[in-house]
Amino acid sequence: MRSKTSTVMKMGVLALIVPLASACGGNDEERLAAPPDAVMPQSANFAEPHSVPVGNGSLSLFVQPLRLETNSSGSEPQEVLIADVGASAEFGQPYLDPEQFHAYASDGMEFQRLEDPESFLGNPLERTDITEPGETVEGSVGFIVPPGSRIGRLDFSTPESTLSYTVVLQPVNPASATAEPTDDSASG
């Protein structure tokens, strides 16, 4: 014979499951559908060339693994995320512009681009129209990383497409790294 408590508990659990299942149900196509004209990001790997439509042409874009450096030129030192990039024209007359690059923290907050990259970056990327197939442009784009932020991704965005580089391994600033490994970081 079942106890009254057991039956009441089962009914209570069932009463919780039915509304929860209804809330989670629905048509997946409606929830996941993007507008037909939406620009969907493509995933990219660092240190590999990627073909990207830009303007009236196409680029082969190459982004080195990101690095961090300290900018001590202002009143307070700032940690700067640096993306070293290169691109060559595949066809047409595409352009490359630092404004096409956006860096984000792991929580989605966009990092501010360096306002005066010439004062800190050795070879700052400048907007360049690439007029000949095979012509190559190289430079660096810098972003200010607030203290305690984790780097999430770097995007290369144009009206035609978005190429997204996800940061899995956080770059280390050599100026803030210790010279000798600690006990828990030493390899055996």
C-alpha cells in the first residue's frame, strides 16, 4: 500500500514538470531562425589565412595570436591587447581598416580601441585601399583591456561578413609575468 505522502510528492513533482516542459517546448525553427539578410559570424583560427569579402573585392586575412603589452606613457599604465594583422587582395579592390576590428571581453563588453596607436604600436594599421591582387598590407590594432577582464574574442566586421576569432588561451603580458615558475605551474 502506498503512503499518502508518496502520492502527494509524486503529484507535486508532476505539477512542476508539466509547466516546465511547456515553457521549454515550442518550435525550434522559430527561435533559431535569423533574418535572411543577417550577417552571420564565421569562426576563424589565429595564424591561418581566411578569405573575406570586403567592399568590391575579397581579402585573404591573417591574424597572429593576440598579445598583451603595458602602455606606461599615460598617467596610469594600461594593459593593451594587440592584434597583428595582414591581408592581401584576392580579387577586386578591397580595403583594410582598423575600424573593422572589434575586441570583446568574455562577458561581451567591447574593449575601447587605442585612440593614439601611433604613440604605442610600432606599426599601427591604417585604412588602406588594396588596388592590386596579391598586394599585402600589415599592421597592428590595439585595444585597452580593463583590469580583471578576460579576453573573449576578436571580430573582423564588414557589411558583407563577420569573421570571429575566439580566444581560448588568454595571452600573457610578459611585463607582468614572473621570471620563475611557481610550484603549481612548473612542469614535471
